[in-house]
Amino acid sequence: MTTQTIQYEYAPGHFKASEPSVYQPEMLDEGEMILNMGPQHPSTHGVLRFEVVTNGEIIVDVVPHLGYLHRCFEKHAQSLPFNQTIPFVDRLDYLAAMNSEHAFVMGVEKMLGIQNDIPKRTEYIRVLVAELNRIAAHFVGIGTYALDIGAYTPFLWLMRDREHIQRLLEWVSGARMLYNYIWVGGLFYDLPVGFEERCREFISYLKPKLVELKQLVIENEIFVKRTANVGVLPLSVAIDYGCTGPMLRGSGLRYDLRRVDGYSVYPELDFAIPIGEGKMGTVGDCWDRNNVRVLECHESIRIVEQCLDQLLGDHKRTREYDPQAVVPKKIRPKAMDFYARAESSKGELGFFFRTDGKSDVPVRCKARSCCFHNLSVISEISKGAMLADLVAIIGSIDVVMGEVDR
């Protein structure tokens, strides 16, 4: 009887079997060595490890080892009716749950052919909460990125302001982060009385804070030196790897599904699509990606203000309005293959459904994760960089592992 020995590495909260390395010693050239790096980012502890091949201080290759989170979203979605899957959608990118819900629900509605029956007030509320959540998600990405490269104060300030958004969304849905608020055909409930006025007060408070953020972080001389000309992602490489969101726009392409697909009420709203322009270094570097996220926060504020104007004006609260009026009693689409997508805070979040026409449970549900595609380019943008810059490159991707290991 033979005995197999398995090495175990400690990860917070549990032990996991050590995954074999891609590189073996005999594969290395003279002077090269293998380093295991991570976790370096608050989102990666225990669920992401980087196998780094270095030659002195220069990076030769980076291999990300994914998994260990075991979200199993797709298996859950293939075991439950569409409407009962929404709480699991929240747990993909748990920092932008409203955006994920919006994408999934719109996909199911288009598959059922009821997308044109959704009341306008419902659509404006959906966009309002999604854009508030986009700001909150970007605040986490920018704040933890500053923390990664040694700046502690911006992280605390951004978490403070994010907390205001979390409280607003908790007031709306009853949950702090995982909302289950956007339903197929409508909403869990209308906005609370007084929400629109409170949200306006918050927007007035937030605008000068974004000016402070730019001065404190984005234009900070130390931050610029750590991020400009580092981790440059050429546009052609970004397209080849399927990068989307701020990763793609940071490389200079003005591509945003809110404009390209024109879903929900976005075609009726006025907002710009920021892109990287290489103001501090090279187009597509770490600085550009973070600057795009900050500029997107400004544009999300513009969208929120326009939604509030509509919700307090033409589409104000009435006794006749029922946020669940179009919610189907039974979701049973025809037999088909269907793909729907939307712009999450990290990029294109898509859902593929395969249905048999007999059940309200999909035969196949596949999530197209923007975080997975964005993370896959790490090797390309790290080769030739200094080892000390790898932390800055990883953080600039703004990855959430709940969406990667699905």
C-alpha cells in the first residue's frame, strides 16, 4: 500500500491542498528563481496566489493560481428558478451587487420578452441604485489600491464616504451589501419615503470630496511616480484578452455598454465615457486605469442627479405605481440559447442561459466574468517590470475573486 503525501498551505480560516507549480526548477534559465507572492490585496487572501519567475528584481513571468473560494454560482443557478438565483448573483462581485442584479434581471426579462413592459419609474430606480453602487465599488478599488502602495489615509476617507452609500442602499433594500432588490419584472419595493431628498443631500456632500480625492491621491507626486509608466496595457492586448471596463477604457478605447447597447434608460441620460490619455505617463498604465475610475465616479454622480430629477418630476411616486406589477408568477421561457450583458463596475458582465421550455430552472447558466478576463492579462503587463511594481499592477486591475471563482 502506497501513501501519497499532500503539502498544505495555511489560508485564513481554513487549510487547502497546495496546488502544483507551473514552473519546475529544470525549466528555469540561469539566474532565475520562483517566488510565491500573495496575498497583497484585501480581496485576495486565501483565494489568489501568484507564481512569479524573476531574474533578480526583473519579472520574467507571472502565473495566477485561482480558486479556493468555491462560490459555485453556475451550479447554484442550474438548480434554482431564475428569480431565486438573484441572491447568488449578489455574491459574484459582492462590492457591486446592484450592478450584477441589474445585468442578470435584464437578461431574464429580454429572454421572456417583457423588457418593454417595465415602468419607467422602475427603470430610473434601477439605474439610480446601480450608479450609487458603482461609486461605492470604485471607492473600494481606489482606496485599497492606495493602501496597497503605502497610502493609508485615502483608504479611510473613501471607506467613510462609501459608508454613506451603504446606508442609503440598506435603507432601500434592508441589506448592507447583498441586496436582492432588483427583481425580474420590477423591484422588491419602491424607494422609501424621503429617499430622493436624502440622496440629493449626499450628492451635495460628495462632490467636493471627489475634488479632495483627486488632490490627495491621483495628483499626488508619490502616487504618480508609483503608477505612471507601470503596468502598461496596450489597447491591442486589452482587446485580445477580452478586457473591459476601466481596464479597456484606461487603454484609450471609449467602449461602455451603457452607450454601446443603450439598455434601460441610459440612452435618455447625459454622461461622458472617460478614457486613459497618458497625461502622467503612457496610455494604459496603472495611473490611467485609476484616473478613469475617479472620472467615472463624477459621471455616475451626473447620472444619479438626472435620475433624481425624473423620480421627483415626470416619474414621481403615485398611488398607482406598483414596483411588482410586471413580476411574472412563473418564469418559463421558450427553449433557446440566450446571452445578455451589461456594464458592471469592473466591465462587461454577461449571462448565458440555455432553457428547455419545460422548466423554470435553466439547463445551463454561464457567467461571463469581467474580473476573470481582466485578471488573465496580468502576465502580459508584468513581464519586464520590477518586482516591487507587481503589487501596483495587481491592485490596478481591481479584481473581486467572488466573480473569478464562480
